[in-house]
Amino acid sequence: MSPATHVFFDHPQEPDPVEGGNVWATRYIDAYRTFSFMPFRYYDNTKVKLSGEAISKDLFCPPDSDSACPDLSSPENIIGVKGVMRTLRVKSLEEFDFQVYPRLLALAERAWYKSPWEDVTDEGQRKQELASDWARFATDLGNNDLALLDQIGVKYRVPPPGVRSDKEKLLTNVEFPGLKVQFRMADSKSGSAWTELSPDIKFDDGKRVLLRVVSPDGNRFSREVKVTTGESDASKNNNNNNSNKNSRDGSEGLTGSKPCALLTASLVVAIVACLRNFNVV
């Protein structure tokens, strides 16, 4: 069993235009989505359209229909799950590791045993138990498993930090708790050194700060995230609106989708014009 929306690791790990990968099955597949896959409740895995618009299984499993989505009658026929990595765009082993890990660990966790929350019929309760199980798993990755991958030379993807400015401080989180966040001032002419961010560090208003997450061995880093400290309420609201359009549960698509569409249209026009010159069309 290999659902493209959960275990195709050639897809981006975040809904961000700088993340590489295919997007034909879904906007993104992060470790959480892979971890949340329920092999024995297949229809309940339905969450969003390709655009990011939230949906449910009721879209194709009407509640008043008994035949649209039949229950699994022979679970013994499911012999396992597997991840898929199409390497058409992969040019090195490092790129392969980046796309596959740490999502492969989430797939292994889901494949080797059936978690109790998978049998919970109440969706709200199931979400709560899933969130608790994910917190345990993600913390284990950040504090233990990723360090083991460092030791054996796996070049997994280091996730970028989440960050927002709160008065004099920067509040951050990481996908896998335990990983450290570093920062440096973006406006420094001489280039400031990267320093570990701690809760007691304060910043003046209007400073541009770069942040990144560092791997447990200190040798590799996430992509950098830039934030301006002490933004005005109006600026924050504007940034929040833009962020919501790019959020995992949003329906506005990726930042940069309009330029991409215009570029695609321009290429099509150019190709048609070229073919017409050769009397092909």
C-alpha cells in the first residue's frame, strides 16, 4: 500500500516554493502527514484537495450511501506499506537523503505496529490521541534518532524554524523538539557570527534577523528564515494574512504560484509561435 498523498517522498516537505519536489498528488508531505496515515481506515485519510482546501471523506463517501466506501472486510490482505521515491530529479545521494529522511522514519513507525488512536471512531478524540503520539515521536527524533542518522552519515533534511516577533524577543519552535535554533543579524556589515538563540535574548525594534536550525552534530543546517523584530500591529496583521494564504491548511496555494503560472503560459505561447514558424500548427 503506497498512497501518493502520504508516502511519495519526491513531494515537497513544506508548502513553500523553495522546497523542491513534485506536487501532482498533494501540495506537500511532511513527516507528520506520513505518521498520521491509517492503513486500515483508508477513507479517513482524506483531509485536503491538491489546492489545500479542506475536505472530508463525505465528499466521495456520502453518509446516506452504503456502497460508496465499503468497510475493510479482509485486513489480512494488507501485507504492508511502502514509501516511494521517484528519482527523476535527484542528482546525488545527498539529495536522495534530503527527500527521504526523516519521513522514512515516520513511515517505519506507522508500518511496524498499529497505534491505538487508529481505532478511535470519534474524529476529535482521534486527533487528540494522534497529536499526543506525534509529540512523543517528534521529540524522540529531535533528541535521539537524528543524532544516530548523523553518526551513520545520512544527510536528512534539517527543518527550518517557525518564528514570530513578540516585543523584544523572538519566539521559535521546531518540527522536532530538541533541535537548536541559531541566529545572526542580517544588517551587520561585517557579518555577525551565528549564535544559539535563548529565551532571554532581547532585540531592538526594526532589526532584521536570520534564523536557522542546526543538526545535533552541528555540521548541517536548515534553510534560513528572516524576520524583522518589533513589527507594528498593522505589519503583523499583513504578515499573518500572507502567512495564512501559505499555511498548510489554507486554500490559496503556494507563494509564487502566480509568477509560475505566468511563466508557464509564456513558455506555451513561445512554443506555439515556434511551431507555427515551421508550419507544424
